[in-house]
Amino acid sequence: MQVTLEVLVVGRASACSHPDIELPASEDTVGRRHAEITVGSGGDCYIVDLGSSNGTFVSENGKWRSIQQSSATLSTPIRLGSYETTISSLLRFRRQAAPPPLPTAFLEKPQPNRRRRRNPATGEIE
């Protein structure tokens, strides 16, 4: 029997960070890379805190327990900072497409002002 796993990073949306599950930028107690959730094909889940400042919590018998890592189900109540949700609700925010590429102007190093000249061997302008 083959189990399919999906590993997703959960975090707050920002201009320079693109987690797999983006929460609104207004959720300021959620870090840019707050937690990682592994979802199995049978609905079993595993959640790991990625060193967040405000913590990751799982509800057990109605009480919040701080975790570094924990097993869970799709319907287990979890809290990222002060944002309360379930894993199944988080999956609605899953990013479907890759983020748009940066414009090449940001990727290319600016060249110092130098005078262009023609290559005498090829005739091309350098």
C-alpha cells in the first residue's frame, strides 16, 4: 500500500515570502514560515512548528497544548499564534500556482557605465 504525502508550509503572505498556504497579511501573530503540515492520503496529518515566535498549538480535550510537532487529523483544532483554525480549513488557502517570476531587471547586476565598442573580429557590438 502506497501512502501519498503532501508537505505544505503555512505562513503569512508577504512580498518576499510565498508559503504553500498563505494566510492574510493582517494575521500578524502568524509568521511568514510558521508551521509545516504533512497531509497523508488517508486524512492523517502531522504538524511541525518552524520556530515561530508566537507558537503552534493543538487542542486536546478543549485545552490548547503548545507543540513543536504533533500528529493531528483534518478536523483537529489548531492555533497558529492567535489564529484558530483546522487543517481542513487551512487547505482552502493552498496556493495553486507558482509565484510570478521576478522581473529580470531585479535579477541582473547593473553594469558600470562603459562605452560600447565593436568587436573587430565578429563585428558585433559589445
